[in-house]
Amino acid sequence: MENKKRKILIIEDEKFLLEIYQSRFEKEGYQVFAAINGLAGLKLAQKEKPDLIILDILMPGMDGYEVIKKLKENNQTKEITILVLSNLGQREEINQGLKLGANDYIIKTDLTPSELVNKVEGMFK
Amino acid sequence: MAISIFSFLPLISAIFVLFLGIFVFLKNKKLKLNIIFFLLSIAMTVWLFSTFMMFVSKTDDQAIFWDRTVYLGVVLIPILMYHFGLAFSKTRNPKILYSGYFLAVTFLILSRTDYFVADLFKYQWGVHTKAQIFHHIFLAYFSIYLFLFYFNLYCHYRKTKIGIERNQTKYIFIAFLILLSGVLGYLPAYGIGIYPFAYLSGLIFTIILAYAILKYRLMDIRMAIKRSTIFSGVVIMITAAYALAAFLLSWVVFGGVYTFKTQIIVGLIVAFLVALGFRPLYDWLRKITDTFLFKGEYKPQELMADISDILSQTLDLDKVVNILKEQISRALRIDKMEVVVLEGGNEIASVAKGDLAMTSQKTLRQAQEIKEPQGVKALRKLINYFKKQREVLVLEELKRKKAEKNGFDKGVLFIRDLEKLKTALAVPLLVKDKLVGLFLLSFKKSGDMFTDEDIKTLEAIAAQAAIALENARLYEEMKDFSKTLQKEVNRQTKNLRDANIRLEQLDKAKSEFISLASHQLRTPLSIIKGYISMMLEGAWGKITGKQKEHLERVYSSNERLIKLVEDLLTVSRIEAGRLEFDFQPLALDELTESMIKEFSQMTAKKGLYLKYIKPAKALPKVKADSLKIRQVIQNLIDNALHYTKEGGATIRLKAEKNNVRFSIEDTGIGISSEEQVTLFEKFSRGKEIARIHTEGTGLGLYLAAKLVEAHQGKIWVESEGKGKGSAFYFELPVKRKK
């Protein structure tokens, strides 16, 4: 159960999705932090130093790519595992995310919340 | 009273004068001027012939008779000259004219009396009557009317501006001035024994007038100058020279003593000299006449040949026009020449177009040179005239005709138009009786009249020019037409290109819209997916069987929607040419196995099987974009399961030469051969399929085909027909071709 002590930061501008993911991960015992935009996400990341960040790309203000860059630029956050969860799923979009340093890239509609949990757990192994 | 060679001088003069008079009269019997000249020539003939007769008279009585007869001619000469002058200058002075005639008739009667002449003076060269009282009065009348004549002529000369008329006046003046030397003939009547050389003046007078007729069409005589004219000139010159030489010889050598013997000797010597001198004289005279009469003359044949040569070498309308203007102006020595080109057709409208717009730019400019509205109007009138009349219009002739009120010539109506256009000569250009243009020639620089030959040459050139102009015009029209055509084609091409660009923009906008819409759609779809999946998992409390079943339907519908959005997105990307690929070595068997797992839930629900038959030997990896091939396989499996009610689908992988083949064979509804053809096209669904299922988008197979093609692979379908199941195949290359 020590897995469940892990901290997860979800950066997602869509409140319903945020709520679902948050409740689903909390149900699994994760400590979940939620941010509704890039800037708030970065602050939380720096403050809480989560084990993994679930990051949206299309957001008002700072977009997900920018967030990855900022995370990677900062020594305190650059080691954090990043899982991109986006609506954008074209090859070049995926490649850009991975190139910037995301550990994986998933299209939102592909996975149910439970499948996402499985995916995240897989990434911790 | 010996007969000498000189005695014949008046006779020769008489013959010439008479000949000229008859000639002039015959050329135009109706013209007043010609009639008066004819009468004048008769009067002069009477004078000269009687003088001759007087010289050769054997007796004094005879001499007196012929001397009196001389006056029958002489008394009429002043008044006829005066009348001629009036007619020529087109002035009227009936009082003086009729008084003159009255006086002339009076003196004519008096001359038969002894109060006019009587007795004889005897001179070395012959006899002459003595002047009496009325002779003195007669001389007064003579002087007055001659003076009036010269004065009138001089005034006319001052007034006249037109070159030809001026020249005509000048020559008439000179000719009659020479005739004035005839008054020396009166001296013997007063006892002064001067030899009457004056009789020679009749000859010179004739020559000068003949020259004026030839060159300036005096008395409206158009006459071709022929070499025979020169010959006649030579004969006259020789005669004169012979006479002069004979006279001088006999005078100098024989001291004026005339005997038969001396005359024979003189005759022989002069004959010898003439024989020697004929050829050089002829040549010299010819040269003189060539430079004098034919001054600036051209050779019609050569001109025509030159023009026809050049015309046959060009189809350029401007060039044709310029060549004609240049050549003709130079040859005929005219100030200016216009070539008017009609646009063709007979309608007034096209005539207006012809003279106002002209066909080419240059001819347009020519039209503008005569552009003042009156000029255009005049030109239009001329064009209309020439549509019916094919005769050349000569301004001078028309003026003369008008002055003489001699019959009616329609051309007379156009005098003012010709003058407005500064045209002395208008020549119609005809092609098969159709008027295609006009030559408008100004006066000659020299002020000379156009000769008959000029006009004939121009008519010949006009015939050629008409054809050349018409050809050039047609060619130009064709060129213009093809230019217009080209312009139109260019315009339309541009329209098409613009339309195409707009379409491309529209297409791009559409793709972008679909792309954006798809992204936006994914958010609510993923929210639905999230909530339903969690509900199904019982995250918010247990759900009943019925609820579960319905929620599952919602879920699977949502899944279809998600897939549809993804397909749409991919298709729009493909069509916008913006779908990017990342070709990497791909193990197709691994991918297939993972895909089958994803479908396990669905097959279980439908009660279908999805079998995978592993290949006998290890497969080579293919060069592929895993995401795209995933989509292809997903579509094919989805398709197979969708259209199969019982049984299921079997997937096989097989290594082919350079390729790996994927196949999925189902036990479904099958596809007719016609439908197989269009199966891979956008929004195409089998008819049978359409009846059974309506939720398919028709995009799946199209997308699969596009993606396989992008991999340089092949996709196809095999089916034995309806109800017999179908098999879909695709092959991917192991190596990509460059």
C-alpha cells in the first residue's frame, strides 16, 4: 500500500474530467493535487514535488508543452514523471510532447479512468 | 518675189496652229474654252496661211488679195484672245466682250476696203500692203484688247492659289506673249522692211501651248505623252533649224542673193548638216524632253513591279499601308497620301467603323490626321460614293465640269469633300467589286496635273493594293481574334486558378474546422466515457442488470462516436495532405495480438469468435507507422465483426516476397462484385450493409486504404458474393521505396 502514498498532480482545465480523475485516483489511495491551468500546475509541482504529473495540452494561457518545458528547466521538477493526457493525437503532436520530455502520451478518449489508473500504475513499476 | 524656204515658215506655223486647234476641239467639243481656242486657232490659221500665200503670190494683185485676207484672221485675234482669257479665268465682262466683237466685225468689213490697206511696199523678201486710216484705228483696238487680255490673265494668275491653275495661267501667258511678237508683222505695213520673223511666233506659241496641255492638262485635255510627241518635236526643231541655217547660209555666204543655184547649194549643205546632226539632235532633244517634260517622271511598269514585289512579302497591314504611301508619294511626287482602309461589310455602321476607328492603330492615326468632324463626314460621303461608282475622282476635272455646267456628273457633288480632305485624286480600292479602301492623293508638289498615265498606273496599283490590303486586314482580324481568344483563355484560366485557390482555401478551412471540431468533441466524449465507465464499475453504487445493459449501450455508442471522430480527423488530415507518418520497423504480429485483446470484450458480447492463426515461421518487421496501422487493423476487425451475425473472423499473417500480408476472413454478409469496386471509396457502403446497419460512417475502409497506400502497401477485398462472407487483405512492404 505504500504505492498509494504516491503524490499525483493532475493539470486539466476541464473541471468534470479533473473531478473524475481526481476521485478515481484518490479512491486508489493516491494523494492527488489538482490544477486547472498550467501556471497553477507549475506552482503545485514545485511546492508538492509529485511523483507523477498527468498533464493536459490544450489549456487557456500556458499550454501543456510550455508546462513540460518549464518543468524540465527547473532542477526541482525535472525528474518528475510526466504523462500527457490530451485531445491532440496526431503524430507530430505526440512526437513534440515526447521530445520535450514527457514519459508517455495518451489520448483522452482512448482510456477510461480505471484504465488510466492501470496505465499510471504500470508506469511506476 | 522669189519663193524662199522662209516663205514656208508661216505655212508650217499655220498647219501647227490649225492642228492644235482641231485637236483641242475634238478632245472636248462641249467645253467653251476649247471652242474659243478652236476659233482662235482658225483666225490664226487664216492669218498665217494668208501670209504664206502672200509670200508665194506671183502677182501684186494676188499679194494684195492675200494680204487683205490676212486681216480677216488678224482682226478677230484680239477679241478671241480676250474671250479666251475670260473663259479661262472664269470671269465675265459682257460689255467689253460684245464691244470687242462689234469692233472686230466692223474691222473685218473695213479690211475689205481701201481705207484699211492699199498699195504695196516692196521688200527684198516680198511685198506688203500699206496701212491706211482704219488700220491705225484698228491698231488701237488691237492694243487695247491685247492689253485687257494680258491684264486679265495676270490678275487671274495673282488670284490663283492652286498649283495647276497657276501653271496653266503661266504658260498661257508666255505663249500669248510670244505671239505678241506677231505685231512686228505690222511694221512692213508702215514701210519698215523687217523680215516678218514674227510668223515663227505662231509655231512657238503652238509648242508652248501643246506643252501646257501635256503637262497641265490645259483645256481639260488628258493626254498620254508618247515618244512620238518627242519625235514630232524633233521634226519641228529640225525644220526650224534647217530654215535658220539655210537663211544664215544664204545671207552670209551669198549676200542674200537668191537664185535657184544658190538655193540648191544651200539646200545641199544644210541637208548634209541635218543628216549629220539628226542622231545627236534626236538624242539631245530626247534628253531635253526627258528632263523637261518627263521631269520627275517614274516608270509605271517599274513602280507597279516594285509595289507588287513588296506587297507580296508582307501581311502586316501597317506595313502595306506605309509601303503604298511611301512608294506612290515618291513616284508621283505628291505632298501627302492617305490610304483609308474599310473594315468590310456594306452596312453604314461598318463604314463608320471603317473611317472612324479603322482596323489598326496606325490606320486609326491616319484617320485622325483627317479627323476634324467635317473631314470624317467628307470621307464617309466619298466612301458611300465609291460604293456605287468605280471611277477615279479628279478634283480639277470635276471643277472644270462644274464651271462648264457641262452635263451632270455625280462626282461634281464631291468637290467640296475632296477639298476638305485636301485630295486632288481619289482612287477606290476594290476587291471583286467590294470597296475595301481608298487612296487619297494630294496635289503634286510641282503643281502638275495628274496625267492619264498616272491615273492608269494608280488604278492598276489600286487593284493590287486592294487585294494586299484586304489580305492584310483579314490577317490582322484573325490575329486580333486569336489575341482576343488568347486573352479570353487567359482570363478563364485565371478564373479557374482563382476558383481553385478559393477551393483549396475552402478545403483547408474545412479540414481545419474538422480538426478543431474533432479536438473539441473529444473532451465531452472523454467525460461521458469517464462517467459511464465509472458507473459501470459501480463507483457510485451498485447498478441493476437492466441499468448495466443500457449503460453499456451508451458506452459502446460513445465508443463509436470516439472512433468516428478519430476517423474524421484522420481523413481530414489525409485530404489536407497534413497527415504525418513516422515509419519504424514494426512487428505486425505483436500489434495484431494486442488488437485482438482489445476486441475480446466486444466479441464476447456479440458471441462471435475472433481467431488468430499464428504464422508458421517468424515474420520480418515491416516499415510502418504503428499508430496508423493500428487504425487500419482496428477498422478491418471492427468492420468484420460489425457485419457478421454468426460465426466470426479469422486473422492470418503471412510473409510474402518483400511484404507481410494481413488477412481477416469473416462469415458475414459478403459483398457483391460490383460493390467491391467502390468499397474503398469515401462514404461508400455496401448496399446490403446499408440495409442491415446504418451506423457505419463509410469512412473506415476508405481510411484504411489511404493509410495502407501511404505505406506503399496494397489493400483489397475478396468475396464470393452475398451471404458468403468476405476476406480483407492488406500488405505492407518490409522496405520502403524511396
